[in-house]
Amino acid sequence: MERLIVNDRIRTSRIPARLDLAQSGTGLVLGLFMWVHMLLVASILLGKGAFNFVAKTMELSFLSDTGHGYPSAVFFAVLGVFSLFIIHAALGVRKFPISWKQHTIIRSQMGMMNHSDTNLWYWQVVTGFIMFFLGSAHLFIMLTHPGQIDPYLSADRVFSSTMWPLYLVLLVCVELHGTIGLYRLCMKWGWFGGKDPVKSREKLKMIKNRATIFFLVIGLLALLVFFIIGWRHSDRVGEPYNSGHTTVEAPAITGTQPEAVTEVESSEAAPALSGDHGKPDANDHRTANEE
């Protein structure tokens, strides 16, 4: 709790604590969501069909008679994530240095203390600031194009729409910010503390580092695959992915159909008939006799 001075009287307020709780809650939801989101996006590493299956499942295609799904489901999901994103950013900006002087003081103190967790907090602030702009752009695109998520259309955005620099920077910021945030949540609220706080801290740091490397690697590989698919698809920009294969089945031959087929083939192979009621031309008889 923090102290507030109201009419020359010192009073305690629970508002900052409640805001911290709300910030931690939204951060936890967004951090876990980003891990799941990255795993789903990485399905492109298994092939275009796997990614298309994931995208259609997110559109609830299994509830659709046609199998096309409902893009509105993606719209509302993105809207919910976007709302949490804005709320979390508004709560987090309370602790940002609001002037260059404050930033200089913080950097000076960080140099004197050389405290690893304080350095992590600083990187969390920097990546969070970058994410506010790049993440908002990405979420707005998804919000306005909820039905355009498939291997080709997503790859077209990466390559042909030149969105890959934005996604590259956003990927690094998201993974650093998310893993640091989840680690600091565990430390702040005493989760997984164990009997030895020092060993628990080191273990959580090890998990954080490994999670960061893992999600960065699969994210970079997925972005590279989308880039290659978009490059190969650059001559057909805007053409969606079609997982179906059109096959023309031969009609079943029953009854007198073989004779009908024979007649059609015979009539096609027969010489051209003259206009005199289908009678053969006399020249054809002479030619046959001469042979």
C-alpha cells in the first residue's frame, strides 16, 4: 500500500496494490497466450496443411456445415486479446520513466548496482514500449482481416506486403518481454518459491532462458518458412490456400451404356456425312471399290 496525503492527513490507499494485481493478471494471461500462439503459428513448420488445419480450427470450422468456419470467431478472439493488451499497457506505463532525466537516473543506478533482475526489468520496459506500437499494428491487421489467415495469405503479408521486418522485431520483443514478465511474476508473488529462495530463483532463471531460446528459435524458423512461401507465391498474391483436390469420377457403366459409348465413338470415328439425309457420298463408294 502507498501513502496519500489528503487534507494534511496521511492515509493509506489500496489502489496501487489493486492496479499491480490487475497488471499481473493481464500480464499472466497475455504471456501464456503468446506461448500458445507461437506454438500454433509454428505449425507451419509441419507443412501448409497443418497450419491451414489450425487456422480453420480457430475459425470453428468443425461447427460449420460447409467446413469454412466462422471468421467472426477470430474477430472476437483478437478483440479480447487487443483489449487485454491495451489494459496491460496502460497499467504498465505507470512505472515507466516519464522523462529523460528519470531515465538517466535509472541507468546510473543500474550501473552501480549491477543487479540482474533490475536489468531484466529495464529490458522489459524497453520491449514493452516497442511492443505497444508494433503489437497494436499486428493486432489491428488481424482484427480487420479475420478471415484471411491461411498459409498463402499469411505468407503474402510477410513477403509481398513487406511485413517481415515488423514481425521480426515484434517476435524478439514479445519473447523477451513475455518470458521476463512471467519470471518476474513468479518472483513478485512468491510462486514456486520452495524452501531455498536462492536456488528457486536460479532455477526459474534457467527455465526463463531456455523458454526464451526455444520460442525464439521456432518463431524465427516459422517466419523464415512464411517468407519462403510468400516468395514462391509472389506471382499469385491474394490467392488463398485450397486444401481440396478436385477429382472427376467416371460414371458407372451399367446396362446399355457400353453400347452407347461404342456408338458415340463409332459416330466420331465415321467419315463426315453429306447433307443428303445422312446418305454416303457416291465418291466414297468409288474410292472403296477402287481400293
